[in-house]
Amino acid sequence: MRQPWWVALSLVVALSFQTACASIPAMMGSPEDRRIANEIRVKLRDFGSLRVDVRDGMVYVVGGVSTAAQRNTVERLIREVPGVKGVMNSVGVGPYSPMQ
């Protein structure tokens, strides 16, 4: 008996989704990276629009602050978090507009 085409398509979609979901934890970083990122986000909550990513203890921060002193404070606060191995500080001074 021949199956309708949508049955085969449904099976392919389901298997693809399952495979994609299995790889999500690897894309989100290690538990230690997530802990570091969460702790940094709490420390930086008063600085407005900053994006923080952590990979293998290396912190990448992007966004904008009003003054150079704030930019330096952002980096200092990040470096205080245990487990941070380095900081790639791409925080600009002045209005920040993310690229589309």
C-alpha cells in the first residue's frame, strides 16, 4: 500500500526537528559559559542595551553606553566575574544602533 506524500514529508520534518533540538545545547555554550553570561547580565542590567555572549570563558560584549567611564566600568565588572578568561569589548560610546 502506497503512503500519501505528506506522511513521508511529516516524517522527514519530525526527524529534522529532533536532530536540530539535540544540537541546541552545544550551540548555547557550556553550563559554565551560561553561568558566566547570566552573572554578567545581572551586573550590567543598569547599562541599557548591551549584548553579552560567552564562549569558553571569553566574553564578547556589544552595545553602547553614554561615556568612556561607563565603557571602562562595563569591562571592569565583566572581569570581576569568576571564570572570565578575557573580554572582547565592542561597546561604543554614544548612541547605539544595532545593524539590521
